[in-house]
Amino acid sequence: MHPETTADEPAAARGAVAIITNHRGEVLLRLRDDLPEIACPAHWSVLGGGCDLGESPADTIVRELDEEAGLIPGNLTELFEIPDRRGSGQIVTFFAASWDGDESKLLLAEGVKLQFFAPDYLDILTIPPFIRDGIYRCLAARHS
């Protein structure tokens, strides 16, 4: 699933994010900090981040979920990759998981707030375009 590179080609920067849903089908989103030095400030997004050197996307998403929210879902499934052409420039691997806890009890280490949203509400939120595409693609696959 990951493109091959030669010794002369640098590997593309990689990242991993998780689309986490609860039993009601709501999607867990994080309101990003409003800081000019980060990609997509003050946007709602899913949890995740960049891969460390030599780290796989699967290892990255487990680490990021724990670091960012103390969240350890046991049913992560790799879905697909989407390049973030307007933000970080990373090739981002999307994962899906379900979690039915109370998001207000999670220890948010990055960002302003975590909140579950019904899919019908996503259209009015400010979400990075590639993240919105990934969420809709994931939700459509669940209903097909």
C-alpha cells in the first residue's frame, strides 16, 4: 500500500489519522488550536499526526491517540491514504475505530476541545478538505 522509493528519492512525509465513531454513528473531532504556525489552525479535525522517522502509520496512530487524548481504541482498521496537498504535504493514512466513552473525560493534550458530531452536522464545520473527504469516504463505505 505504501509507494516504493529508491535510494535517490526521499520518502514522502507520512502521517496517520483516525476516524473514531460511537454507537450512534457520530464522529469524534478535535478543535485545533488557533496558532499561525500549525496547519489548519482553528479547524475541526480528527486525531492524528506525523510519523516519526522509521515509524509506520499504524504505530503512529496508536502513539498519537494516546499522546493527544489518552485514547486507546482496540479496533483500529487501516482504510486508505489521502495526500494533504494544502497543509502539511504529508501522505496521510486514515484509520477507523469505534469508541463509546465520554469525550469530555479525555485528557486533551493538543487542541481546544474534543466533541462527537452527527454526520449531518459536519457540513457546517470548518474541516480541512482532505479530512472532510476522508470522513465522508469512511462513512459512505460503512453504509454500503
